[in-house]
Amino acid sequence: MKQHVTRRWLGALVLVLAVTPGLLAQGGRPIVTVASTVPSNGDVNPYGVAIVPVSMGNLVAGHILVSNFNNSSNLQGTGTTIVDIAPNGATSLFAWIDAGSLPGQCPGGVGLTTALVALRAGFVIVGSLPTTDGMSDTAQAGCLIVLNSSGTVVSTIVNSLINGPWDMAALDMGATADLFVTNVLNGTVAGGGNLVDEGTVVRVNLAFPSTVKPVVVSFTTIGSGFPERTDPAALVIGPTGVGLAPDGTLYVADSLNNRIASIADAATRTSSAGLGATVFQGPHMNDPLGLTVRASNGDILTVNGNNGLLVETSAGGTQIATRLLDESGTPPGAGALFGLATTPQGLYFVDDATNTLNLLANIP
């Protein structure tokens, strides 16, 4: 994940490299800035994006939650806030998490990642991959932090399999939920910048017997062997975005291999699928980070960490179109795009170069 020293807005963004006329075509599909993601404490580097499914407590259905990875000094792995943004751009602070008052363990403290989900049971779960100084050599395993609908931390999820939770998707069944968590710190810090093939995807099965806090039922590694390494600019690079298709296939953004991987039967399998099957590995994949699955047709949407492109790919592995979402930085778009989510209004995505939540309209 790129660290940004300066941030600037470069104006309207344009279509590039469209393979076929389709979803991402420029006509009638503008990009609008919804709101700043910077809260009162100055946290920056918005990472996670989650759409609130139900109204409960301080949660409002249809609002967008955004987690911040950096503090006001722009140190990676030190952000502690989740911002609530309404579709009309009104913002409020959903949570400011104090590492010193967590109700459970979280090795290293708090540095909120792209791993962010909001569940129908009224809980919000966010990943923490903390550092003490923004550098990879101080990164620790972290945890999953569970907040109730009021934004209060009620528990932490800690396990040897949760090691640098980087991104997360959920199968939300109301009374239960399955979390699919990518992990990027298995042997990574010890590798000292060398490539290690130890990145994982872990399924965490939860039950909600009460409104107090969820109960962890099980942990299962369903993907393994993904390449990962520390990076002086990005802190750590490894398997990132995950998205679950209606047929139970989990898609994974394999960042260092510049590909989309698939893991079949993600909610029911009892063993690891290893690296999964390669769905797409094309020329426009360049450090794919955020990933989501379109509800309307099952296409896979990914955003690149190295060139600011949004890429649409069919489940069959055909590239449909690309669009430039950010052109700031060197090279253009580097380190700007992370979490994304689709709603009937379109595709919401965060832009780290501007510290904003943006909307690409009419992309359900």
C-alpha cells in the first residue's frame, strides 16, 4: 500500500483502454467526489469500504463506512478511525478506536486496513495491521476488531491464522456469517523484503447468539502459498481484495502475480485450495488491490495499485473494459486505489491521492 506525502486533485478522469463498449464506457457514467474521508483527528489513507446493510444504532442502511490506515503524520499502520459517509456526502465519525482500551488482544495495536465489513446483525468488523512508526519492520500480526452498531469495540478476533489481515469479504446470513480474510504477514517481516510464498486466505465462521458480540465458531485456511513481501513504499504487498460470487466462488486479487485467482466452494471447503485457479492474468493487471463482484452479472471489478486502473473481467476470464480512476502520482495512479463496493447508485471507491470517497455512477 503506497504512502503518500502529498495529495492533490487532478480534475475529471477519463476512459482509457476500453476493450469493448460496455459497463465502464465514459458516456453517462461520471465520477463524482462524494466526501472527504479525513476525520477530525487527521487520519489519512482511506482503505476499507463497506456498505451498511441495515439501520441499527448509529448505522444507517445505505451509508458507506471507510477505514483509515494512516494517522495525521501519514504513518502507515497507525490509522484508528472509521468514517460514516451518507450518499449525499454528509459525514460523521463512526468509531475512533483506542488501542489502549481494547477489550481483547490485538498484537501490535491498531492500524485499520482494507478489511472492513458491515453485517446485518449490527456488527462492523475491521482488520488491524499495526506498526509503531509506519515501517514494515515494526509490523505485527494485529487482529480483527468487532464493533457494535454504536461504534463501540466489543471484542477482538485473534488467532495464529489471522496474521496481518489485509482485506475481507463476508457471506452474511443474518444469524451467522462467514468472513474471508487475506493475510500478508506470514513470514513477511522476517523475509526482509524478499519474496515469501506464505500469504493466506482464512475463513472465519461466526455466529450471533446475542446482540452483545459474535461467537467465533471456526477458522479454516482455504487459500495458501500466495506471494508476499515487505516494500519500502507500500509497507507490504500480498494477496489483497476478495469478493464472493453467488455460486460460492471466492475471487482473490493476487497482487504480486498480477492475477485474479478463484477458490471454489469457499464457504464449505475444509481444506486449502492453494493458489486457486487463475481466472485472469492480463496486461492491464498491475498490482491488483481492491476487488468486488458485480451483483447484476457476476463480473469481477478490480483496481490496480500501480496505474490507477479499474478493470472489469468476466467470471470466465475475459477482460471487458478498463477505466482510469486516478492519474495522480508517479507513475499515474500509483498507490491511490484500495477498497471499493457496488450499490444500486454505482461503484464507490476510495482515492488515497485525494483522501476522498468517490462514486462511479450506475455501476450496480
